[in-house]
Amino acid sequence: MRQKNMRVVITGAVLLVLAAAFFLFMMTMAPKSNDPRALMETVGQVSGVVGGIAIVMMIFGLIGKKTQG
């Protein structure tokens, strides 16, 4: 039997929401930038990495760890 780690799942979900919020917030700031295309490329990469880490955290938290016995 495996025991789910809900703390890791919740942390992953919060990180996913924060990555999406950061991306959307920076979309409103991009028109004011000197180079909006480069800004959004960087923001997209950062958001993608954080989102990927969040998804992996949620998967590992749902898989859980083996219990003793």
C-alpha cells in the first residue's frame, strides 16, 4: 500500500497557479518593455520550468511512498 503525500501535492498545485499568474502578470507588463518578445520568451521559459516542476511534484505526491509492513 502506498501513502499519498498531500503536502507535496498542494505545494505543486500552488506553484502551478503561481507560475500561471506570473506569466499572465508579465503579459500586461510586456508592452511597456523595450523588447517585449525577448521578455516574454524569458518569462515563458521560467513559467514552463516552474510549471513542469509543479506537475512532477503533484505526480510524485499522488504516487506516494510505500508504507512499512
